[in-house]
Amino acid sequence: MAAAFAVAGCSSDLLSVPTPDVIAEGAIGGSLGVTTLRNGSMQDFIVSYSGTQDGFVVVSGNLGDELNTTDTFADRYNTDGRNSNEVLGGAVNTTYNQLQLARAGLAAAIEKWIVVKPTTAAVKDSLSEMYAIRGFAETAFGEGYCSGVPFSKVSASGDFEYGDPLTTAQVYTRALASMDTALTNATGVNYRSLAQIGKARVLLDQGQFAAAAAAVSGVLTTYKYVLSHSIATGRQTNGLWTAMYNAGTRYTVTTNEGINGIDYLVTPADPRVPWVPTLNLGFDGTSTNLPRQQKYTSQSAPFTLADGIEARLIEAEARLQGATQGDRDAVFAQLNTLRATGLSTAIAPLAASPTTQAAAVDMLFKERAYWLYLTGHRLGDMRRLIRQYQRTAATVFPTGPMRYRPGNNYGTDVTLIVPFIERNNPKFTGCLDRNP
């Protein structure tokens, strides 16, 4: 009988074993636990931005003019074709969910960090980094998505709080506040420079050119903030490599897309946009001879989120706003200085200073497209060309027949769409507008 009772007791214990892959909030309290939350949220941002084949850099490039899809799934080729629908799932959901997870996770980690961590210089510097990365996540929503993105949260009490739909302007205000707080907390040059560039990027999006240039004052041209990737786990790999490097991938680099696209794949290759021709087929089995990008050539290739070259490009754009020939000549000289010093081997200088403002804008944005290739900047720049430089969408975004979808023409989208899953939020009823 004793043995029988023992067996019965064991059976009861087995039934009460907690779920092994869920960690209770109380188990990660205190300073060490908050560090764990911080590290997880920082990695969530990397995953959302450059860490999956449908990360923000890939998907925004797909809507813009950097990438095409060779997939057979409507969620990807409708994005490529500027004809998205919120009810499509798949990649549309994945990109949005991952970015929201990173943003909300960083917000929660920041709140807990402030409560339990000491106020040493090193701790404040780490807090600065978290605020800056949260700001980059918020900036991605502003640059990539339609107006109306809500920022929901889990409160300190554990209750879920639905966010109100935010206009694009409100999203940028939130991002700017994150960058400013990052600057307030920064105690070292690394995260201060990161926040300076992040702040200037948001100020450009707001059309505050002089303030943007002032924000990056003192940032070294050699500065880089790099997101690390690794083959240690699937979660750590470089998603741009996954998306477009091998045969059979769902995306491919492109050039002169839809009449208006920039001629990225020149011969010989520009060192800022390295590529080689191949005989590769796309995922659809019918897209042939796909070019291969050479910027991210392994699963562990690092990704540059912000650098001093971007700082110099921001300063050049601010100078261009003067709109005189002297300003155009100065920007021409600034861009040629970057070509001479921005890489280990100098690039041939631009041939001649533009004599009209429209030509100068074309020159600057093409240089931005090359220097910032496949880094998540291009869609925001294309929208800014419409919003701030009075270009029409029909002269900025791809138009006409789609290269890899015979019989299909490009639509009119200039933003990514908030997917249908957000309608679980009772405050959200769809995009407020889909303007640039």
C-alpha cells in the first residue's frame, strides 16, 4: 500500500509541473532580471529590423525601389506592387508584430530599469542606448507605415492598455522624445552619437533641416553603431542574407525598378552597392538570372544602424535648403569629400555641380540611396521627396508593369499598411490615411 501511495503522489506532482518555456515575472525580478529583459528586448529589435527575411529593412525596401520579390505569396508581391490589403497575413503581420514587440518590450524594460538599477554612469549609458533603440523602432513606424499606428503597452500592474491611433506626426514626436531622453542619459560618446544621429533622422522626417544638422554636430564621420548577427541560433542570423543571397530566395535586389527606380546595379559595381550577376532562380521558379547583393554575404554579417556618413549626408541636406548656387556648390563639395574619405578606397568624384535645385535634390538623394543602401532608409526618403520636395508619387515610386509579375502593374501605395490583426484593438479602425 505504501508503494501505491508513493506512485499516486508522483502522478499528482507530474500534473502540476509549470510550463517550461514561460518564465514568471517574479522569477526575473531585481537587477539581474531587468538586465535579462533589456537584452531580450534589444535582440527583439535586431530581429525586427535586420534579423529576418521579412524584417523592416527588407519589407520597406520591397515597397521602395531597392528590392523585388520573387515569391508566390500575395502578402509579399502586393507590397512589392504597391497594392497592399490589410487582411493579408504572413509577412505583413510578421514585420509589424516584430517591430511592435521590440518597441513595447523596450518601453517595459526601461520602466523596470529605472526602478531597480543604481544611477551610476554606466547604468545611465545603458539606459541611453535603450531609449535610442526604442526611438529607432518608433521612427520605423513613422517612416514605413500609414498614419494611425497605435502604441499599446502592458502596464506595471500587468494590465494590457490599448494605444490610441497616432498620426505620423505624433509618431515622430514620440520618437524625438525617446532620442532626447537618450541624449540626456548618455555618459559616453558611443550612445550619445547614436542618439544624435537618431534625433537628426527624426528631425529630417519633420522637415527641421537646420535642427537636424545641429543635432549631428561633433559626430565623427568614422562613427558606426552596428547590430551584430550570428549563426549561433536562427534568431541571431542576418535576415537580409536569408532574404536574397542564395538561389530560391523570396526577394532579390533590383535596379531601375518601375521606370523611376534608382540604377543601383551599375557596371562596374559601385563599392557602396556591391553586386554580382548570377544564374539563380527565384522562389517562384520562373524569375531568372537574379543579381546577388554583396553587402551582406553571410548569416553573421553585421548591420550598420547609424553612422557618421549619415551625419554628413544630413548636414549636406540642411545646407541644400539655402537653394542658392553657392549652397549647391557646397553640397557638391561635401558629397565629393565623402566619396574621397568615406571608404577605404576613394570613389571617383561627381562630375559637376548641379545648376538647378531640382538637379541638386536628385544628386543628394541618389547619393543617400547609395551610401545608405539596404539599411532601412530608402522608403522614408522616397516619402520625404513627396512630402518635403513636392515631387509626385508617380515620379518617385515604381510605376508601370512589374518586372517579375507579368501582366501586373504597380498600384499607388506609398506606405506599408497596418495589418488587420491590429483591429483587435477596439480603438483602431484602420489607417487614418495613407499619405506620404
